[in-house]
Amino acid sequence: MLAYMKRTTVKIPDALDARLRHEAERRGTTIAEVSREALEAYLGGPSTRRQLGAAAAGRSGRSDVSERIEEILASEVGQ
């Protein structure tokens, strides 16, 4: 995986560095991986995942989701 990756240096404030390190430790992964995910989420990329609110429709408490699923999905995708 590292064979096709470029190394770069980014200067960040101490507070952001602390948050980045904490997040990497919380996830049990590397700072580089958290940084890549954050950059891909911001810039778009192969691992960018679209979040659809309708994916949690089963926990919405509504009883008409099955009848309205097309409408719900259309509103989510249109955002």
C-alpha cells in the first residue's frame, strides 16, 4: 500500500495535533490513516462514503417508512 503513496508534511496547531492523536488512539489506528480519511472526506476520494439519513429509517419511530421510502431517499440524495 505504501508503494504508491506520497509523503507530505502538514503544519498544524498543537490543539489540532492533540485531537488528531487522540482520534487515532481511540480508533486504534495511525495518525496517517486518520489524516488520509479526513482529507478524502473533505476533498472527495475513493473511500468517501455518502451518509444517507434514510439508512437509519428503521429507528425513526415512524410507522410509514415502508410506504414513503422512495420519497425519503429522493430527499436525502437531493441534499
